Amino acid sequence: MINEVFDKIIKRFTEFPAVQAVAAGGSTSVNTSDESSDIDIYVFTNGQIPLRERIELIKKYSSKYEAGCEYFGPGDEFFVDKMNRQLDVMYFSTKQMEDNVENIWEGHYPSNGYTTCFLFTLKNCKTIYDKNNWLADLKNKLNTRYPAELKQNIIKRNLMLLKDKPFASYYEQIQKALKRNDINSINHRISAFMASYFDIIFALNELLHPGEKKLINYALKNCKILPENFESNIVKLLAESNTDKLKTLDDIISQLKKCL
């Protein structure tokens, strides 16, 4: 019954004219899901699917839903009663994904953390439906060796952000927040620091960035190159008192640079 309901939902999505591909993503696609994990569905479109028609589809299978969500990008969330699972449907424009491949994988342009996350989504999602092989063709573009220039650009940009920038590095911002005892700012800037730190870690290992969840475990399992005290330093940074955070940050940066 569960698979039958799921298949009917997917089939209806494929019938919308704007839909070019449908895939399963998130933890489901990389076998890291657990009982608390939702089922992520990626719907790639070259136009809009009317919200009214999406709601009609959802209401056939769900008594609890939120459609037309824009909080984390276009999407619908609904609990499928007969599956006893939540489906998170995310809508991506085909142009957005094509541009990501062109600008990042082929153009080697880095970001402030999370540079290759959308590429990870594309490469690792499990294709369910693919009109005219659009998704297959885009995936094939990623089936090449990790670009050396992209690797260098990610490391250079994000290493500068950690501490090397003359002004407003994350380290400097955390240092100022600690002096003010601004708890919110401390946590906010440490999060930004960690985003750039992990961007460097994954680029160094020529791996696509898997996103925000379970990063320590993912890195321990998949990265051949990791700084000394990698896990313990992260735990210390997040758990220790504010008076010790700069010392830990210094060690995190120092150990990272030894790997470069």
C-alpha cells in the first residue's frame, strides 16, 4: 500500500506539463535516513505548477499539509496518511540547476560556504522520472574529475573568510562578539565560520558538499584528509565556555592549514 500510494503521487507530478524530472533526494538518496527522516522529493520544472492543482493533489492523500511554502525555497510539505510519513516536495527550476553546473562546475566560481551543495543534490538524487533525459544529461556533466581550479578557488576564498582577511574575517567578528558578550552574534558567526570550514574540508578532499546535516560523521566516513583533532575541536568549540573559544578557533585554523 505504501509504495502504491507513493507511486500514484509521483505519477500525478509527472503529468504536470512544466515538470521535466522528478527525483528522490535528501538522506533517502544517500542511505542516511532514519525513522525521523522525511522523504524529500525534488521536482524540476521549466515553468510554474499552479498552486491550486498542487493542493488538489495533496488533499487526496493528506489531512495535514502546508502548500506554497517559500521559507526555504519553493515547496510543499504534507503528511501522507496511508504512508505514515511526511513528504517534502521541493521545486527547482531547470535553469537554476543548469546555471549551477555552468557557474560552479564549469566556471569554478566559489561561494561563502556550501559552494557545491546543489551539485551534490543533482549528482546524488535518485531519478524517478526524466523527460527527454534532461536530468541524466545534467548528471553526466558532473561525472568528471573534480575541477582543480574549483578546488583552489573554494579553499582560497573560504580560508580568507576564516581568519586571513585583513578586515571582518569570521575570526575577527567572533572575537568582537566575545568582547561584547553578544551570545546571538557569537553563535551566528561561529555557524558562518563552520560553513566555510566544511567547504574547505570537502573541496580539499574533492568531494561535493552534502549540506547541513550530519557533517562530522559524513566527513569522518568519506574524507581521506582531515585536520588533527578534527572532531574533538568542533565539539569543544560548540560546547566550551566563551573564554576558550578563540584558542580552539586558532587550533582549528592551524590544523587545517597543515593539510593544505
